[in-house]
Amino acid sequence: MQQQLINLSPDLKKLRDEGLSLAIYGGYVCIHHIPYVNEKKEVKIGTLISELTLSGGKTAKPSTHAIYFMGEKPCHKDGSEQIEIVNNSPHQALVGELIGDHFLSSKPSTGYYDNYYDKFSRYISLLSIPARSIVPDVTAYNFYPVIDSEEDTVFNYFDTSSSRANITKINEKFKGQKVGIIGLGGTGSYILDLVSKTPVTEIHLFDADDFSQHNAFRSPGAASIESLTGKQKKSEYFQRIYSNMHRGIVSHVTYVNEDNISLIKDLSFVFICVDKNSVRQEILKQLVKFEIPFIDVGLGVTLVDDQLIGIVRATTGTPQKNDHLEKRIAQEDTDQNEYVTNIQIADLNALNAVMAVIKWKKLTGFYQDLIHEHQSSYSINVGQLLNGDTTD
């Protein structure tokens, strides 16, 4: 993926062809072996790191004129700080072992750089000139052998959204997870939409139902009429769609039950999005036994005086906290139960998914969690979100 991007991007290709040690990591483009001077008037080697803006599989105009530098604080030949370009020194972890020790700013008269060749060339010159005044033959243009930094990535293209927000390092907390989504009829499909944008290793989809016309009205995206007439299974349909972005989507055309419960035994986390309480209870029991954390979702909507009312629920279970499950989740299949009225509305499915995924991200350490709630419910008619079963 990296080499293809460089070949398609004239600015990156020109930088590499001129002998610079260019590499791409997790939505950042960087150039190693940049000579500069430190405060002791020593010539050192550092790395320039820029955000990476892409369009159509190749570079676009950089989104900012500023750039990160990994190394000591850049100085003039006399050891005085290059205050004209050093904006601040955040020492920010970016991705992998890349750290933005210093944030440099040299804005051109136009206010922006047209391409990455111009941007990098400018900063290389500003850093290298003091170094060359001490060691005349030092240069960043060394034609060193380049080892492609092809990451073991789960995405088919670079996650430049995270790098633009400088949260790539936090995103790495999801790596290695194998997530299961049981049920894709409504809320489960929206959960998939959100989870597929994280670098989890695998996403396992469990559903044996057909993807029917009514499903299209409570799922993300816009299904074509052809996809509705082809008798596709939900798990296969969503695997095909989301494999455009994420390489780790695994389809299981089956319902999870006591006969095949071993399918979920090796998962890191499970989202339960099923209608039948008897099925839900069997899955919950086994997840508690396997010590696998999970979130069970449900929404109950009823028609009252020509308007809809209801509750959207997300219940979390972990090895450390599961004594609340019996009181929070219905035990039996019954038409009188609020959570099986089966009125499904896309916005409520989406809300239910967002509630569940935010809690999962809290458990992962992506979001801060101060109360450690294991039960959240949103009441539609009063617009109230209630949290309970905390462990703080």
C-alpha cells in the first residue's frame, strides 16, 4: 500500500527519488536522517513528520503548513534555538515509535504548501543549513537503502482521519482485539459500521437471516435494489460492504446457540444484538463462563396516542461485574416484554449502537471513564439518559 501511494503521488515520489529516506506510518508521512544542530552546537540526525492528506489514493494539498520534528530542539550554528520555526515542544506520541518532540511552523506567503515536496523541502533546508555550516558535507539526501514501512494494518487504505486529529497512538489500543457482533438486523449493523473504523484485528459477524427489504431501512448506507433481490445473507452482505475498508471481517452464516457456542470462545469482546431472550440468556451465560466482556443491547418502542415512546438500553458485563445482569435483562421470551415489540427505527438503532460502542471504547481505554457504569438507558419522551450499576 505504501509503495503504491508513493508511485501515484508525484510529490512523494520526487522526494524519494532525490535520495530522501521517506516512509509512511499510520497516516503520517515522515523523512528520516535530517541533519540539524542542537544547543551544544553538535550536528545530530532527526526526523520530520507530517500529517498525510489523501484523495483518490494519492496525496492532496497538505492540510497544514506546520510539521512535527523528532529529535532535540533545533538550533542555529551558535546553539541558540531556532525560535523562528519552533512553535512549541509537545513531545506528543503519534504512532508506533514516532514522537512529535517539537512542532515547527514556517508558513509560506500563500499561507499553505501546494504539495509535500515543497513542504518537506522547506523544512529540510531550514534544519540543514546550520548543520552544513558546521559539517559541510552533511546532507539528508543520502540514497540510503529504504526498508518499506508496510504496517501490519487491517485497513485497505491509510487512516488519515486519526493522524489529522493526532489520535493514532490512542487508536492502537484496539489492536489485537477480536470482536464479535451477534445479530445484524438493526443495531448490530450500526455497531459494525463504527467498529469497522477501528484497528481491531478481526470482526466476526453472526447471523443466518437473509438481508431483506425491511433491513435496508434500519441499516447504515443505502442498499441497492439488486442487493435486495439476490437473497444474500446478512452476515455475507455486510462482510462484502465493510471489507472495502477493513480486512478482518469474518462472516458466520449461523445463529449462535448452545451447539456452536464455541465459535465465540476465543473472542476478545462481544456485542449481543438479538431479539429472543432465551437465546440472549444462553449467550450471556457462556460469555460469563468464558470471562469475555460484552455489551447486550435492546430497544423497546410502543405506540401510544399516535406517537412512539420507548427506551434504548445498553447493558455491560465483564468478568469483574456481572451480578446485575439478572435484574437488567429479561429472562423469558414473551410478547408482553417491552424489548420484543419489534418496532425498529433506524435512528434508535444507531443511537443504541453509539451507546454500546462508546462504552466499549471506555472499557478499552480510548475514552476516559469516571463512573464505570454497566447499565445505560435512554428514555425517548423525556430525553433522559440514566446510568447505573457503577463500580467506582
